[in-house]
Amino acid sequence: MMTAIIALIRKDLKLYVNDKRALMLNLLMPIVLAAFFGSLFGGSGEAKTSKIDIGLVQEDTSALGRKIGDGLRADANLRVAELSREEAQQRVRSGKLGVAVVIPAGFGDAAGGALFSASEKPELPLFYDPSQSTVLAMVKGLLTQQVMQNVSAEMFNGQAGRDFTDKSLKQLEANPDSAKRPELTELLGSLKKFQASEDQRAAAAGGDANAKSQAGLSMPFTTKDEALSSGPKYNGYAHSFAGMGVQFILFMGVDMGIGILLARRLGIWNRLLAAPVTLNQVLLSRALSGAIIAFGLLVMIFLAGALIFKVQISNPAGFVLVAVSFALMTASFGLLIAAFGKTPEAARGMAVFATLILVMLGGAWVPSFIFPEWMQSLTIVIPTRWAVDGLDAMTWRGLGMDAALRCAAAQLAFTALFGALALWKFRAIRQ
């Protein structure tokens, strides 16, 4: 029995290795696509965060308006292009810019007045691409910081703030209802005293304008970003190699199933079963040869990732366990396609579609943790989810054998299910 199975496995392996086109498709394509997606996911983690491209329409030429514009230009997170309003709208419409900020004429004076009064707040028009709503939120946060810091600095220390204070105090003195608002009068009076003290300090320093405190209200904290994982330093290529490896190895499993259907059409399958081997032996040899090929491909793909893109396998034993269980699941998936496929053409179309759905929901394209919560719960029953999560756990996440055993057990359960269904269908067809 074992001699026949080994001979059948050797035959399948020779046929696959001699098919250079299939070998390159299943080995080269996942490496190329993994390199592309890995660069999108942050690469090796050593690259600096890319800047956000925005447009700036500087219509306010006042001192405060220019300071806000200068603050945006100096921000390390932004790459600013100065445009007219029409140019900004055109670039956003065409998708060349995600966001454009307009500082309209008179904004500085109006914003200063709105800081201490109930006057109508001025508007800052923002043009944005509907597909870039996340970028819009980030730009609004950076813009808020610049406006608050510069407007408050001008109102406390700038000439516009002095003019506003004098004007407001005169209006309160002339207003018969001002007695009802003593707190506002006291606040403006204290602000005027502070401004006067700043003028005296500047005069004592010889009229040096820099002697005045120019700091305005700013964010009362800073963040200290620290990336944490149990494994090696985060490498975006690790997840990409896991996802693309799973996808293209599943395609190899599809090809294995289609090969059986072609053999059945040509009569080769019936002649094989007429030989002194049983159906179980033929199916077992196909499953084992497919698993050996799948395991070899996955090892070669991650070897390329380690040599070229510094992908680290933090738990080699766990990686082998997850890889073997995925290889067996791929082989049983191929047998399932062969068992239930009517013709090679129809089976290929349905199998490719099913594979794409499996890899998409399994987190092969993008990590499953960014899915909505309801979808994350749903994907627990997706076999590829356990393969991708297991490979992630054994590489950049650096988890232990408990994670490997959990992911391997789930994949082996799907292997048993697919294999049982395929065996039942093959026996039904033979009868």
C-alpha cells in the first residue's frame, strides 16, 4: 500500500515541478504582490510617515491670517501647495489633492473677536475628496491647533488683541446693560492690564519686539508613541507574505482539483482506478502530494521574505505547525473542488470566485482586525482567517505555541470536513 502511495506522490511532484509556468505563478506572484502590499502597510517599520498633501488658499493677508498659513507650511506632517481657490477646487475634484484649506479674507480679525465674544464665528472652507474623509479629519485636527495657538497669541499680545480689548471695553461702558455682565468687564480689564505689562517689559528690553511673549493657547499635552508587540519589530511585509502566500497556494489547490477533473474527462482517472490501487489510496496520494507542494511553496515564499524584506519568524516550531495544517487544508480544498465540480471550466470559475471570497474575508488582503465587529465575528468560520492569523502570530506578533495550536486545530478541522465531503462524493460518483 505504502509503495503505491509513494509512487503516486512522486509522480505528482514530478509533474508539478516540470510545469514551470505553474511553479512561477504560485511562487513568484505571491512574492511580488506581497512586496507591493507590504510597502503599503508600512514596510519594515523603519520608513518615516509620509506627509499629507494639502492645498492652501491664502486669501487673508492680515498678520494673523499669514501666521496661520505659515504654521501649516511649517508643520512636519503636511506638504502644502499654495493655490488659488479655483485651482484648489479643480485639484480636489480631479483627485490630485485630498484636502484644500481656504483662509478667507478677514478671517483673522473675525476669529479674534469670536474668541471672547458671542459674535458669529467665521468659517474656514475646506474642500475635500469624498474618498479621503480620514485625511480630512487629520487635517482638521492640525488646522485647529494652528488657529487656536495663533489667534490666542494675537489676542493676548498682538495689536489686533489690543484694539479688540479697547473697543470691547468702550462698548461695555456705553452699554446700559453692561452692569449685568461684570465678569466680562473684569476679564477684559485684566487682559488689558496684561497687555500693558507686556508693553512695559518690551520697552524695558529696549523695544525688542521678541521680548514679548508670543505663545498662545496650545495643546496641553504631547503624545509619546511606542509600538508594542510580543515578537520582533513590526514588519508590514510579514502580514503581506502571509496573505499573498495563502491566496496563491489556494490557487494551487484549485489547479490540483481542476487537474483531477481533466484526468476524469480524458479517461486517465478511470485507468488509474483500474490499476491495483484503491480509491482511498489515489485520493490520499493526491492529498499528500498537494500538501507537500503547498508546504514547500509557503516555506519558499517566507524564505524570500526573510532574505529580501527581513521578515522574522519568531516561533519556528509554531510556524511549521501552522504551515503544515494549512498545507493539508489546501489539499483537501482541492479534492473538494474535484469531487463537486461538473466540468473543469465551470469548476475553475466557481473555485476562483470562492477562493477570492475566502482570502478577502480571511484577512489576506487587509488585516481582519480592521473589519467591522460583526464581520470579525463572522470570519471565525472562514478557514483562511485561521491560516493568516496563525502566520501573523508566528512572525511579527511573536505569540506562543498556544496560538499556533489553536490556529492549527481550526485548520485541521476544516481539513477533516473538506476531506470527508470529498471522499463521500467520490464514492457516490464511482457507484
